[in-house]
Amino acid sequence: MFESVSIRSPRLVTNRGLVNFGALAEKLVFYDRVTIVADYGTLQTLVQRIGPELLFRFISNGHLTVQYLKNMVGVYTHEGKHKPVCIDVPEKLDINVAIPEILHKAIDKHGRAQRLTEKYFSKIAQVSYDESVNAATSHDFADSAYVLSVVRYLLQTYAPGYACPESLVFGIEKDSDETFVVSTNIDFVAANASYHATVPASHSSLGPSMLLSMIQVARSNMYFAANLGAEMSAEEDAAAVVRMKMNQLADATTNSANQIEHFQDFILMIPAPLPKSLTAESVRSKIFTQSLSRRGGSRTG
């Protein structure tokens, strides 16, 4: 039996199913605690498919925890400029409206629905994203290699009929007002012709803001898994983007370790004790020069 797992975004393109019940059943069997971070649609689907009473029994025994989101993350776009933001849920989706509305729709008898509503309020806590998600997302936007790998994967996954340019361009530049501007050679008309073969145009269309938001989704999934100290459960598309980020971080750590090792080698190349003619500044200069030589080039600032 594993200890704990969190479920936030089953899929990046959510019209394919708000909740993967096969995966949820599997998690309930193999994990001591399963936490679902839910919005209105997710909670409504859980109540409809599992049933309000049975769902509450799962929650009451502590095996399943449901936390309700007070806000949402997204990418705000205006006149070609993009910015990751946190937005409070509208009043009609607030927990104080959502729970009574969802339960009264699922239960015919008013009195029974009201009693169960009170029980749900006692068991479902509210959670929210903080600005660290947006700060981390902005940092991800600056990583061109990571962004290109994510964009290429998403195009291949969601628009398999679109021939992605071999020399793919998806540059993200940060503007002075803390927004981001995208330059790309993606033909979104052609990409959406493939995308809309499986996803209705009324649901969504591929474009710069949507691709940026999918990078943000990966961060939001990691955010709650880290806060809960739990493993993260996601469908393959969402999990693939998270893996790209984890691999990128691991590669950066390896590169840093290699540079530190080279730096130690440079220090060992300096004779000890140091001649009196060598000052601390000249030692630093020698190490820096050797570093540039070892790395095969020079930098100018």
C-alpha cells in the first residue's frame, strides 16, 4: 500500500473527461489517502457518478479527501501579450453555492439534500493557488529548450495531422510590463484543422495562449502535489509535460555538478603554496581563464 497521491488535472484538454474513474478506483485501492483538488465541474462529476451518499462515506472514512479551489490559474491575453494570473472563482462557482446546488440536483428530497449539504461543508476544505505558481510559470517561459520540447509534444499529441516545422520557432520574450510576447512559425490554421477533428471548436482552439497555459498547468499540478507531500496523478499528456520539466531540472543539476568538478580541477592546477607574486585577484583571473579555455570559448558581458 502506498501512502498518498494527489489528483488535480486529469487531462490538459478537459473535454475528454473531467474525472478518470478507472484511475481513481485504482488509486483508492492502492493508496492510503487520495486527495482530489476539485473545481465545480469535478465535484459535480464525482457526485453524479459515485452518488452523493457513497462519495460522502469515502470522504468521511478519511480514505478520500476532496479540497475545493477558491481560485483558478490561467494565462491572460490582451493585444498579443500574455501573462500568467490567478483569478478568484466567480460567485456562481464558489463553494457556498456549488455544494448546495450540486447536491440538490442529485437528491430529489429537499430535507435529505440539506442535511447532506451540511455534512459536506464539514468535510471539504477550501484551497487556493498563490503567486508562486505564476512566478514559477514565468521562469519556465524563459527556458527556451523546455518550452520548445513542450510545444512540439503538444502539437504532436493534439494535432497529429499537422506537420510541425522541423525548425520549430516558439520564442517567448518578456516585455517591460511583465507580460510575454510570443513569436512562432506555427501555422495555427492548419494545426487547428487537425485539433478540431477530435476537440470541438466550441471547446477550445490551439494558439499561443493555450500552449502557454499548458505549461502553467504542469506547474499547478506540481504545486498541489508538493504542498500535500504526495505523489501526483495525471493522465499521460499532463504527466508528460511534468516529466519534461523534471528531466530538465535533473539535467541542469548534472551540468552544474560537472562545472563544479571542473572548477575543483582548476584549483588543483594552481601550485601550493602560492608564489608571493600571485595575488587573490590574479588567482581568480587564472581560474576564470582556464574555465573559458576548458569550455572552448569566451564570453563578453
